[in-house]
Amino acid sequence: MTRTKRYFEDVKEGDELPPFTVDNLTRGDFVKYAGASGDFTPLHYDQTFVEAAGIPTVFAMGMLNAGILSRLVADYAGLENLRKYKVRFATRVWPGDSVTCKGKVTKKSVANGEHLIEGEVQALNQKGEVAIQGSFRAALPSRG
Amino acid sequence: MADTSDIGRVGKPVVMKIEAGKIREFAKSIKDPNPLYRDEAVAKAEIGGIMPPPTFLMTLAHWDDGDGQPRVPLDTRRILHGEQEFEYFKPIYVGDTLTAVTKVANIFEKTGGRGGTMKFVVMDTDFTNQKGEKVAVAHFTVIETGQAVASS
């Protein structure tokens, strides 16, 4: 086993998801995500284009940050248990920024035989500004 | 008032194959070292096979030749991705073939701060697998700001 299986009974409302930080995102990281995702919006790699639009530098795709943040949720709840993942984009992430991912469980419930947990997650830059405000819902196994 | 005449427009179905190499590349690009995305034996033992990361359905862009997204006229210099939501109903595995159908779910306006009037467009994409099971829905919200997306 590469991970600990988390059961519904192991989780309490208010529990924190183990946080982590990805340091120093680079333009190269944006380009890798562009290639991996197919998102070739020039705002994220074309310096000439962004300057013409009045923006100082290229910035990270929101979905790159959302992808980084999704690890927090998948590692905690189990990829196969995830039922919903939602993100709202706030502050942009620029080259050289770090992204810290953290979150907590806000609710436990049982509905239609599923043992559900819900939580809030955030991706923050190195100044503590919120880049992404997110939420998730997952159906965990139960010890019955 | 926003022009809402595009609400309900539906794009052409896009067929998307779920491939191991693409999942591996995507997981690397989001800096997720989880072996479940890389090691077939580990993934098979733990979750029945390699599954894509939660936001992988964004790679639909690679399979869409331009007809999958119903057209709503927007100025690419002024657009921001506002929100993204995924709902997952059934597991998706490497080897699956998904069909994605996108429709314009909503268009509305809000008065923002520095950006003036903002136009919101919400697109919903239904993903159905080769067995006809609806596996996921993606809700994509794009915002067109009143002026160029200023630095913050």
C-alpha cells in the first residue's frame, strides 16, 4: 500500500488536511501545464501578448493552481472517493510565486447509503493571499 | 443587459480517449508524485486501474477540433477563468472512451470593481463513457471583464 486508507469513522469535522507547499512556480511550469492540458491561452506564456494587454508578465493558469490544490483533496479523501471538486479563482499566481495548499473538513453526513465528507480548501501565495478558494465532497468507506 | 441568446446552444460531441501517457504528463505538470497516476500495478491493486487526476477532464481541449465548445463571442484579452467545478459519478480509467457534450448553461452580467461590468458565461460539459454511463460533469465559468485584466 502506498497510502493510508481513510474511513468515514476516522474523520472529524474540523480536521485539517495535511498542508504542503509547491515552491517557485516558473514560466516553464506554465508551459508544461499548457502542453499537458491543451490550454494555450497566450496570457500564460506569451510575454508580448500580455504586455500589449497591459499585464506585466505571464501568469499561471488557474487550472494549474487548481491541479496543484487537487492533490490535497485526492490524497486525503482518496481519488476514487471524490464526488465533487470546485474552485473559485481569486489572486493570480506569478512567476516565482509559491503555492501553499491547506484545508479542513467542514461537514460529515450520511445520505443514500453514502458516508460523505465535505471540506473547504485554499491555495495561498507566499504573502498569504488566496489564489484559490475551493471545496470538495467525497464518499468514504465505512467500517459499518 | 447581457445578450443571453446563446444560452442553450450545444457544441458537437467530442470523443476523448483516456490515455496513460497523457495522465502521467498531466500529473507531472501539476507536480503530483502519486504512483497511482504512474504505476499500473499499484493503481490496479488499490483503485482498480490508473485513474486521471481530479482536474484531468480539462484535457478535453486536446480532442476538441473547434466544434465542441458552443461559440459565445468573447474578447480573449479580457477573459478570466472565474470558477471550475467537477462532479464525479463513476470512476474513469485508462482505456475508457468518453464522449463530451458542452452546452451554454448561463450568461449573465455583474457590476465589478475596477473592471466595470463583467459578463459571466457558464458552460456545462457532460462526460459519458463507452458503456453509456454518465461519469462526470464539468461546470466552467468564464468572465469577460470591462477592460483588460489589470495587474494586481
